[in-house]
Amino acid sequence: MDGFTPAAAQDDPPKKISSAEQTKLLTTARERLDASYNFDRENRREAATDLAFIAGYQWPESIRKERQAAGRPILTINRLPQFIRQVTNDIRQSDLAIKVSPVDDKSDPKLAKIFNGLLRQIHYQSNGKAVFGTAAEHQVACGIGWFRICTEYADDEVFDQEIRLKAVRNPLSVYCDPAAVEPDRSDANWMFITELLPTAAFKAKYPDASSEGIDPPTDGTGDRLTWLQRDGVLVAEYWIRKPVKKLLGLLPSGETIDLTKIPTNMHQMLGVTRSRNVDSYEVEQYIISANTILSGPNKWPGKWIPLIPVIGAETPLETSIVRHGLIRFARDPQQLYNFNRTAAAETLALQPKSPWLVTTKMVSKFKGIWDSIHKTNYPYLPFEPDTDQPGGPRRMEPPQMSMAFVKEAELADGDMKATTGIYDSSLGARSNETSGIAIRSREKQGDTANYHFGDNLQCSMWHAGRIMIGIIPLIYDNDRVIRCMGDDDSEEHHRINQEVMGIDGVPVLMNDLSAARFDVRATIGASYATKRMEASDTILEYLKADPSAVPMVRDLVVKNMDWPGAEEMAKRFKNSIDPALLADRDDPNAPTPPPPPNPLEDPVLRSEIVLRDAQAEKAYADAAKIRGETAMAQAGMVPGAPMPQPLPPPEAVLMPPPAPPQGPPPGMDGQGDPGMPPGMMPEGFPPDQQMQPPPDMGMDGQQISPAFPAGPAPT
């Protein structure tokens, strides 16, 4: 009863109601609770039986007492929970998400991202997987489960409120308006959540309340709902949804505002261009006993009662609706299975205890021993000989167990599988299917037979999303920083409702959560971890066919792996990819990719260049030495002979200059050799002196004229 924080607590205290209004409200509440109980009595009774069967109470009470009195075995081999877990654990393993999408061009996609992150954060902080899992457990077990939406203060020292999801522990504690027909009961005008408080706890929590004059105490097993029982006092949350009229106004900017509480003479000042009346709802909550309003009225900020059912299956009849879960029609096969297994075990246990054929005279003196031989293994059995049966006691043939018990138990086992639509392959047993495709196809048949359970849960989640989208702008209505979660559980922080000065000098709100409208989507799909594994397998299969793509996508492959250090390894691989491949050319807002790295900044490449230069310098020196020795030999070592033309310096051969020189090209300004780079003269020769190549000597020692004598080059 304390899971609800009134949204009006930080603004206005609850309004006071008169004594006459209290009496009228309590009378109406008692009548409505009785009406809901009587309308849904059969479904509630069958649901209670379903839950008892799951708990192991599967024998009829009369038969159980009879067998207990006779000392006969009562075996309960509970097969039903495995069928329930087969459905609910698939739901628990799934990614349950409520998302939004913008409904018009005024809804900022960034704001939609904030809403999606906030919804996932609410789901995470509320342990939403357990909330939805509990509701689905009750849905599959007894035909209906419930969960609720509430608000609570973020901390004991702040006034900021936050939205939470809460599980309803007992699905039979909720009583709904019989006139509600929608699958999510969004059209209900009133609901109750009841709780039986022990008398001492009731008096301690509500010392001013009285439990007298309600009902005579009962044991709670009658045909009507009683407020006072021997175990305690019934306390109820009473939710009311009242229709109200609102006046909606349209401003020149296209924004709509609520004009209900604004005086008419102010409409023109606000620039209202159009207005219309709207039918809406207000929701209030009371906490009551049969004759006292214990708390309330507490105003709820939304327009729907924040109690959401998760329905199993409903079959409408002429005057009623039959609601059931997965195991309703598997109860009889389960009882047959228990009976036949018990009968077979009982018969088998009696086989070694076959009776003895004796006379009264034989056992009269030893009756105590003979009466206990079925309990005690005596080493010998004394008896008194009798002439009427000279052979002494004789043991009769033990009773033979009928195979009909075993066969009937097998049939009952098959009936349970048939009524639930879940067969051996779905339960993990080995079947005739051998290929993976055939096994998945058989498992899918079991999933298809019970698909409606997950679909109904998705419908309820969609309604919960509508409720939360409606109250988020009213709960998160101040300037604060909120934490948002992504699909991969990454966290981001966003500042909402921040007032800044606009370009026209008018204050505007940044990330105003009330400035947009969204559509709601609820999804039940594979979890993020499952998607990662499937993505990794798919990428690896693709790379087998296209190995050349490995350098471009290896970071994505490692990122989807599930081992320690995978994220860090993916980052390193991504950093080694050419930034041009990572840039999105279709996105105009994408940042300009950085320039390619300078290869000379790579220490490995730099060391290779230095080594190569050293080797080239050595080769250059060796060549220069050989050329000089050859020239000297050809000149006959004559003093004053012309020196041979030198080789270019190493720096000009190994690494060209990083930038072209300024001015005219070397040799084109009238100085030097056009074919020789500038500054290539050997030391000791002025730049304007022309070097002559060594003369070529013939076999007879005479100088041979060169093909092109020194001087200007031939044209």
C-alpha cells in the first residue's frame, strides 16, 4: 500500500472531503468490490486451483484424506512447472523494451533518443525483467498477471520524483471494473488492490481506524468477499477514473495549451486562435478499509489507472468470459498421471510381501511375530505344527503388477504435452530430428502454439509505455540531469528543461520533455548478448566467402565477441583502419576525416629507411672509390690530369628534398650543367669552371677524340 507517492505531494495537500462524501464513497467502494468479485468468481476460483496445482496440491481433498487414513501412498509427480518455465523463461531471456518514435516534425529525434534512454533507465532501476517476468509467470500459470506503475522520491533529501515499475505479488488481489473489455483494461473506470493485514499490524499502521461494525469475522471461505477475517483486516487501494471536460487552445506557433483554468479574458492576450472542448479523465487513489478512508484522495498525474493486466487466453461466452492459462486443461492428465504412478508403485511395493497360508493353530502362540513380518525381516519364523496342514506354512504367489498402469501413465504424459502444445523436442529431449534446421523447426512449433502469451505481454507493455509517456513530462518537470541507458547498456547523461536565452531575447527550454508527441512501441526480441553472438557468427560466415574484407571489419567481429578484453582489442583494430573508410560521406554533419598519417612518423618504417640509407651510402662510397681508381688508372696517374666527373651526393639520391627549390631550375640560369643538380661541384673548383671528363685512350696510347667535344651542347 505504500508503493505510491502522490504526485500532488510537492504542490498541494490532498483535498478534504466531508463526512457525507466519505460515507457515499465507502458505500460505493464496497458495492463495486462485491460486483467485481461476483462477476469474476469462477475465473478466480479456477485460477486459485491452477496455482495450487503448480504448488503440488494435485489430489482431491477427499481422496487424499482417505488414503492418508489407510496409510496408502499418495505420490505427486509434478510435471506442470516445466511446461510453464518453457514459456516464461523464453520471455525472461528476451530483450523486453518500450520505445518511442516521433509522431510529427515538431518532435526532435534527439528528444526521442532521450525518452528512449529514460524509459530503459526506468526499466533498469525497476528491475523490469523481474517485473514483467513475474506478471508473465502468473499469466501462463493461472490466466492473468498484473504489474503497476508508481512514483517515488529519488532520495530522502530531495523533492525530485522518479517513475518505477512494480510487480503485483498476488494476481488474485486485484479486482477490476467488469465493464472493462479492452485486453489491457485501459477502459476501466475503477480498480482495487487488496491486502489482508494482520489485526495487530492494522492497528499499528492505522491507529485511528476502527475495524468494528464491518462484518462478523469469518474464515474467508464463504461465497462473498469479507472485509474482516479471523486472520486480519482487509485494506484496499481504491482507484477511480473520472471523466472531466477540458478546454484546449491553439496558439499561432502551433502549440496547444490547456485553457481550463485560465480566465476567458486572458485568451486573447495569449493569442489563442482556436479552442475546443475535450473529453478527458482524472485519476484519484484512496486507501480504505470497509468503514474508513485511511488515505486520500491522492491525485495521479496520468489519465489511465496505473494497473496493467497481462491476460493469458479468454473465451467469451453468452453471459461470461472464461479465462485460463497454459495448464488449465493439463490438470486432469496430471491427476491421472499421479494416480497411475501411485497405483503402480503401490502394487510393486506389495510384491515381496506376498501373504502366507497358515492355520490359526500354527501362529496363535507367535501372533506378534507373524503380524509384524511385513515390517521386520526376521531370520526365522516360529510356528506350531498342525496336522490339518502337515507341510507347515506356505507362501502364496506375489501379486503381479498390471502393465495397464504403466501404459495409462504414458498416455497421461502425452495428454499433458498435447494440451500445452509443448512436446519432447521443446523440452530438450532427443527426438528423430538430426539437423539443426529440423530441430529449430520443431522447437518453433512449440513456440507458435504458445505465441499468444508473449503477444499479450507485449500489448500490456505498450499500454504501460502510453502511461509513462503521458506522465514523464509531469514527473520530470524541472531542470535536472538524468541518466539514460542505451541498447548496449551504455550510459549517457542529459540535462533536461534547461532555460536558456533565445536569439530573440525570449527564454526557451532546452530538451523540454513536454514539447513533443511520440508513438509507443513495445518489443520482445533477442537480448543484446544474443544479438552480439548472432552478429559475430554471421560476420564470420561472410568473411569465409570474402576474406579480403577482414581488414575493414575485423574490429566489428571482435567487438561482438564475448571475452575479457574484446572491447579494447576492437578499439585497437579500429584505430588501425584508414579513417577514410570510417567516414560517412552521406552524412553532411559527419566530421572531416583526419589526414592520413605521415609514414615517416612510424618508428618501424623510419628504422627501415635509416637502414636502407646506410646500405645505399655504403654502396655509393664503394662505387665512388672504384670510379676514382679506374679514372686514375686510365690517366696513367699523370699529375695534373683532369679528375673524373663525381657522382651525385648521397642526399640527392636517397631522399629527394621535401619541397621544390624557389627560382628557375638549376642550370637554366646560364651557370652549371643542365643535367647536374645545383651545388654538385667538387671542392676546389669554382662554380664557373667547366670540368672536363678524362680522355679516352686508345690501344696505342693516343687520345681518342670524344664524340661530343667540350663546349656548347650540339643542337
